[in-house]
Amino acid sequence: MCSNGVNTLQLRATIEQINEAVALTRRWTHRSYHSAENGLLPKTAGALQQVQSLLDEARALLDEAGELAEREGTAADTASVQLV
């Protein structure tokens, strides 16, 4: 639905695509973490582990943003059309 000039369905789809991209990046980071850990690079592994945590936080915020967009879009969906 389009409310306040914003198509909330498209916005939610965009947020979902961003979340999927972050999920992919998180998987790559996780693999790199294991490579560093197995390669006895503890500082590098630690940094990659911190990146994983930040990406997890980003995904949680994206989930929240998607839910908020749905709720706000539904709440703003009270537009009326009048014949002039």
C-alpha cells in the first residue's frame, strides 16, 4: 500500500533485501573467522568475531525496521478519496 507517498510494501521488500545481503556478508565473515582461527591468527579471528556480532545487531535492527514499516504503513492507511 502507498501511504504518505511511500509504498510500504516496496519499502519492506527493500529492507528484506538489505537484510539478506547482510546475512550473506555475515556468513562470509563467519567463514573468514574460522580460517583465521584455524590459521592461528587470534587477533584477526577476534576482530572478525566482533564484526559478526555487529552484523547480527544490524540484522536485528533491520527486522525491527521491517516490522515498524508494516505497522506504521497500516496505521497511515487511513487515506480517503473524495470526488471534487
